[in-house]
Amino acid sequence: MDKAFNRVNKTQKYMSEFIPISDAKKMRSGVNVEAIVKSKGDARTVNLKSGGTVDVCDAIIVNGDETEDNQMKLTLWGDDIKAVNVGDKVVITNGYTNEFKGEVSLTKGKYGKMEINP
């Protein structure tokens, strides 16, 4: 039982450690970032592979020294689009990144969590 408890504690500790965006860009999953929304684009509707459509929007988030290394695209889906505004503090826990046309973007994904102005 102690081993299971220690494993849970290590996971919880890892899950609460936030990293610079410059490090998040190099990761694929398990990304924990605390950042400020610098800008937000317009929502657009995309087709899902499974059928149907969903609204999606890209925002730019920054942390640390706010240089280009410490900013990245945050992809917002569905209800998150209206919930997030420029100037908000967002905390992404267990998010993941994608790379498209050489640009890395972060999303909370199915198993991640996003808090706004915690």
C-alpha cells in the first residue's frame, strides 16, 4: 500500500509543477502551464473526424519573460472559447501539444484541465 501511496503522491506533485512555455514546446503530453492570454483570434467551425462540427479558436499565451520562446498558441474548443478572454490567467494541467506547419500549439485535451483566473 505504501508503494501505491508514494506513486500517487509523486503523480500529484508532478501534476502541480508548472513549467516555462519554452519547455512545454518540447513536450508532447503531461504539460502543466500557468500563463496569461495575450491575444485571441476569431472562432471558426471545423469538421470532426468522427462526424459533426465543433467551434475552435486560437489564443496566444505567455509566461516567464514573455519573449517569443515563452509564448505559444493555445487551442480552445467549444465552451472554452467564450470562457477565455485576453488578460485572463489560465492554468493548464495535463495538457498536450501538437505541431502543425512548424508551429507548436497547446490544448487541454480530453484528459487535461483548464482553470481560468484561479
